[in-house]
Amino acid sequence: MQVLFGIIFHFIGGFASGSFYIPYKKVKGWNWESYWIAGGVFSWLIVPPLAAYLTIPGFADIISGTGGSVLGITYLFGVLWGIGGLTYGLGVRYLGVSLGSSIILGLCMVFGALIPAIYYDFNPVAGKDTFSAMISSSWGITIIAGLLICVLGIIVSGKAGMMKEKELKSVSTDPHGTQTSTEYKFALGMFVAIVSGVLSACFNFGLEAGQSMAVIANDAWKGLHPGEGEFLYRNNVVYVVLLWGGLTTNFIWCMILNARNKSFGDYTNKQTPLLRNYIFSALAGTTWFLQFFFYGMGESRLGNGPSSWILHMAFIILVANMWGLVLKEWKGVSKKTSSTIIFGIVIIVVSVLVVGYGNKLHQA
């Protein structure tokens, strides 16, 4: 039952991540950098401490009592993760939406799932699974198999996207406002995609680096609620510090774009629906944060970092592709292309089932 709840929580988180950009489409008259940072203030600055305040008594004391080295490395990983998110746009620019997204998300999944486990081989931490334990056990091999199946699903989905782009011959734009159809540069695109994929995985590294704060929150909860299992919201205190790093990177970049595009006036431009724009930006930012709110809940039930990250990424990709079908982004493509994207989604669903089964074996 714990595994089932963990998978459900990860699905809700993946749904939030795969859906958060939709409210931004309702923002009118603002440049990308303006509504992105407006929503980001909620994503990285306002909602995380609010969530921690509502779920973890004394969360500020936990942060203030944590050593500077732990806070520093957690914050640093947040900064690196923010850079990974920003370089995502360049990867898509040089490789195309489908190929670029597939490579970046695939690398993010692999690195984010396996590197922490490899790290724990050399620096064991109680309750954390090591890579050597994974490859020497049936549950670990099953989870790794699920990871490989999901990567296959990403490749198939990427192939479908490439077929779509070729058929429709349209200019597409990534979330950062970058046109992607005229600057195909494979070597440069691969380099940027690898950098983005690795740095995007730094979110999971930062979450692992700040686990001492989560442990304190978890122990306090278990002391007050003996026999009730792991604390659902233990990671909320880590997010506060980790997302400060993401805010730093994104704020600097958006201010640079505001200056370059002379778009500082967006925030007070009465010729645009200001209240509406702020509300939808806030909704998008809050929805974005919910992905990790539920990610933490899912991890507390699965008790396995690698599989939690795999499920999180798999559900993001799954939901994003499902939205693409619902919003008829695949309208006008051939039957072969439609069948390919559906096949890719089915493979990702299978990978989720395999990872879930691996967790069931782990907890048996």
C-alpha cells in the first residue's frame, strides 16, 4: 500500500510539473522573462517557506541550526540546477524540440537517479540505497530495468517529435522564446544538452545534500507521532534552501533579459491586464512548486531516492506528452507519427509499472 501511495503522489507531482506552463498561456502583453520571474517568485521564494511553515513546526530553526557547509552545498546545487533549466532552451534551439527535450530529460533522469546512489557507495548514509546494493539485488535490477525502459520511451517519443517537425515543417518555439527550426547544430546541441541534462539533475543532488535537515524534521515528527511511519512533508524544509539557488540563477537571467529587451515596464504596464497577468503567473508558479511538494511525499512512502526520481521524471514526460495529445498539438500528422507517440507513451507507462514493482520487491 505504501508503494501505491508513493506512485500516486509522484503522479500528482508529475501532473503539476507537466501542467504548470498552461496558466502562462493566459498572460497577455508581457515578455517571457517578465511572466517567468513573476511566477518564479512564487515558485522559489513565497510558496516553499509557506509550505514549510504549514507542515513543519520550527522549520526556520532547523535551517538556522544547520551547518554552513550543508546550507552552502544545497544552495549551490540549486544554482546549478537553475543553470540547467536555462540552458535547456539552448539545447532545444540547436537540436529541435523533440530531440533536445528527449536527450536532456533522459540524461537528467539517469544522472539524477544513479549518481546519488553511487555517491552513497563511498559515503554510506543510513536509509540510503547504494548503487552496489541495487545491482546486486533483484529489486535494484528491476528498478534499473525500469529506468532503461523509460529512456527507451523517451527515445521513441523524441523520434515521434522529429517526424512531426518534418511533416508539419513549422517553426516551433520553446518556453524561453527560442525559435528551433533554423539553427540545427548537432555537435554544439549535444554539448549543451549534456550540460543541461547533468545540471538539471542537480536538483536531486541538492535534495540529497540537504537531507540532514529532512532527518531532523522526520525525527521530530516521529517523536510526536510514534508508530505512524515516515513524515510525509520532511523534504519541505530542504526545498526552502535549494530553491533559493534556483531563484538566484533565474532572477539574474530574467533581469538581464529585462534590460536587454527594455521590458521592465511590463510589471506596471496598465495597457495589459495586470491583475490577470499576476494571478496567472502566481498560479503557474504555485503549480510548479507542487511537483516537488508531492515528490517529497512520494519519496517518504517509497523510501528509495533513485526510484523516486525515475518515477518523477517519467510522470513529467508522460503528462507533458498527454497534454500534447489533449491540446491537439499532433493534429495534422500522419497515422504513423501518431502511432509512434502513443507507443512512446505506452513504453513510459510500462516503465512506471516496472519501477513500482521494483519498489514492492524492495519493501517486501
